[in-house]
Amino acid sequence: MDVDSITSRSSISTAEDVTVSSAGAPGVLGLSTVRGPGDELVVVAVGDVDLSTAPGLWSHLQGALDDASCRTLIVDLRQVGFLGAAGATVLFRTAERATVRHVRCCTVADSHVVLRVLQLTGVCSGGGIFPNVPTARVGRSASGPAA
């Protein structure tokens, strides 16, 4: 997995597929966690984040926050095709929990569909929304430095 060439020190610490059914149609959300440099974890989501897959995303993100070495959590949504209200809620709750734990939490997204939801809800306004992992790593979004 190439998450913008994290570094040669990176390793995939976890990977899972959350498979559920919604209205008879299977919904799959692939999730993996990549350890970046230092105290950074990058959670990569692939698929749709909706009512049926959001609980799996929540569980995965909370697992990342429970890692005592995590001081920076980057949620990479570049391979997400749909982000529903349930997914936005998960991101909001994760950002709140990260703040309490003094973990920097930011989101990577580049598709109009996902960016529109993030911007309209203001879910990731505190940590920033970035176009790629290296930019998130240094903390500069289009609107300026992240808080």
C-alpha cells in the first residue's frame, strides 16, 4: 500500500474489511492502519462510508486512538466514494476524542463528493482537510496552517 510514500520505516499494523448489508446490497469498507514516522498513524478507508459501514470505521479509528504511541491521526478518505451523515458523525466524534487525548487529528480528501460533506458539516475544521498525506503531515491546508 502506498500512502504517498509514507517512509521506508512504515509498516501496516492492521487491515480489515467491514462487510455489511444495507437494503440487500452488500456494502464493503476496507480499512487499514499504516504507521507513519514517529508517533503518526494513518487510517486509510476504501469504499463507501454510510449507515451500515460507519460503525466499523468508528471501531477502527478508536483502535488507532487507543494506541498509546499515537500523537497524530491522519484519516485518509481519498479512496472513499461516498460519505454519508453517519460517516460525518464518526469523524466528528473521533476529532472530539482526539482533542481530549491531545492527539492531532486531520483528514485527507480530494474528491468533490467527500470534500463537500466535510466542508458543509465543518466536521474536520479543527484539524484541517488536506489533499494528501505529506501535506497533512506538515499541517498546511488550503486555508492555512492547522490549529
